[in-house]
Amino acid sequence: MYWRHCLQAVLVRSLLSVMIFAGLRSVRYYKEVPGIHSILANDLDPAAVESITRNVEFNGISLNHVIPNQGDARYRYETTT
């Protein structure tokens, strides 16, 4: 898949994923893209963050690797770049 090749080419160690809703894409990235150490799964909606947490745990992934976060993605992006 195209996205997989792009991420592998950059040697991703961590990823900021925004407007996540249920966190399924973050779970998929963590499981399928080699070399990812952590993903910050960010959403502004508290219900979405609860869904992210449930889906990460359901898929057997540590909350240290796919990290649910409630916050403004614009602020989070500015502080991580």
C-alpha cells in the first residue's frame, strides 16, 4: 500500500494522529508499520478519547505505545515540531 511505503521510507519512530474518533487507524498503523514506537492518538472529543482507549486495549496494545490524548491538535502539532 502506498501509505506504508511512505511511512517506511521516512523511518518513523513516533506519529501524531489527529481527529481519530475511535482510534482504529492508529491501531492499524501501530500493528502494520514496522519501526513505529509510539502514536499519539489525539481528538478533542472526550467520548472519542474513551473509544480510542477501549480499542487500543481491545487490540492488546499498551497505552504507552498508542497514547490516547484529548486536546487541540493545532497546539499539539506546534509543540512537537
